[in-house]
Amino acid sequence: IKRGDRVLEVGVGTGINVALYPKEAKVTGIDFSEEMLEKARERVERKGVRNARLLQMDATDLKFDDGSFDIVYAPYVISVVPDPVKVAREMYRVCRPGGRVIILNHFLSANPLVSRVERWMSPATIHIGFKSDLDLPAFLAQAELHPKSIEKVNVPRIWSLITCVKD
């Protein structure tokens, strides 16, 4: 993140990441839940963050112009929204040409045994608001995203960090 970069965090939640952004960046965090945003606002105030604004918004209908952000980041969000493809398309739309769309999320394992377990668990995880069987290749194809990189991150390595550069 460079000085002056405009960053959008989709699904900012309680704002746990907001203080981690460089002070030189212009950060916008959005979340559907006003209750989560209230906690985020308290955290931003407590940490003395001055470069962030927090807005209540539906990620499937972002109220920003095309190309408004240099970086659009969605940490742990794609598997908890009702329409992950629409969210990804909106993220891409509001990213400027040459900017980055970054998604950190769990996707269905390529390992047949692990994916069988994830599919078996899926009906239970949906009740807590999480899809454990979201297929990465299908998601990328439907969202029309073309990643520059896909890395397995965190421990255990079941999370994918996907970086796309907007053409």
C-alpha cells in the first residue's frame, strides 16, 4: 500500500484491521451490519485512527463510482455473503484499472478426502452463516476474475489469498 492509496475493505466487521493500514492510505471500510460498524467506530476512536471512514453498505450494491479504489480487499467475507459472485463483481467494478482486488477466504479443498468432509459439513456451517464448500475455480469463472496469484496462507493452510489486477 503506497502513500495516498485508496483502500476499500469489504466486510470491515468490528474494524480489527483498520489500525493496521498505513497512515498514508485513505481507508474506507464497509459492512452490512450497523452493530458491527458501531464496534468498529469504537475501535477506530480508541486506536486514534484518522485515515479511515466506516460506512453501512450492502457489498452486492456498492455505492461508489467505477474505479474509485486502488485496492479492494475482502478478508473472510466471500463465504459468508448470500451472493459471493455479485460481491466479487462489485469489488472489481469499484477497483481502478491497474488496481488490485484481494480476497482472503476459505474455499473447497482440492484434496478429494478433505473436500468430501467439507461438503458433508456444509449444511451445518450454513446455519452459522459460513459456506464450507465454495468451489474456487467455479467462483473465479462466474465472477470473471483472473488471479495473478493464489497463495495458501494461515495455519492450517486452508485459507486462500487471491490477488487480481484489474485490466
